[in-house]
Amino acid sequence: MTLIPNAVYEFIIMSRNAIGYSAYSNIIQVRCASVPNPPTNVIAYLYGETISVLWTVPYDGGSAITGYNIMILTSNGLTYSKEMTGCIGNDIITILTAQCTF
């Protein structure tokens, strides 16, 4: 059986001995992990010649967030994407410097 993300599974159990089976236990439910919510309260600010981004960590969907993908859209239509791992979101992430390397 393959678990489906965000699916709810229910379990009941009965015991057995030489005489027969017990009644069923109470039903328990387990929800599988799903994708996380998007970050909130995203802000970017210029500090000297550096642009930094800060956001609030979202609900993780039941599985630890392992990274963030930051996209930068420039006024000339170019798009840049950066996969950030090891950050926790409420850290300040410096993404651009004066040289505009990314």
C-alpha cells in the first residue's frame, strides 16, 4: 500500500486468543503529511548595497520544511530562482549584493 499525501487513514484493532476475537478498539485517525503552506509576512529591504528577505515560517504540512525556493523577478523581465536549504525562514536571507550576483 502506498500512502497518499494529505489522506486520512483510520485504524481499528481487535485481539484474538484460543477462545475467539475481542470487540474492536476505538477508531483512530492519522493524516499523512502534505505540502507546506506558503510563507507569510514576506518582506524585502535594501540595506546599503544588499537586498535581504525575511518571512514567517509556515505550517509544515506535518513534515519538516527542508528548504525554500526564492524567485527574483527583475524589471527587465529576467527571472532568477534560488533553492535555499538549511535556513529556517525567520532568519534574514541575503540574496543580492551590489554586484547583483545570484
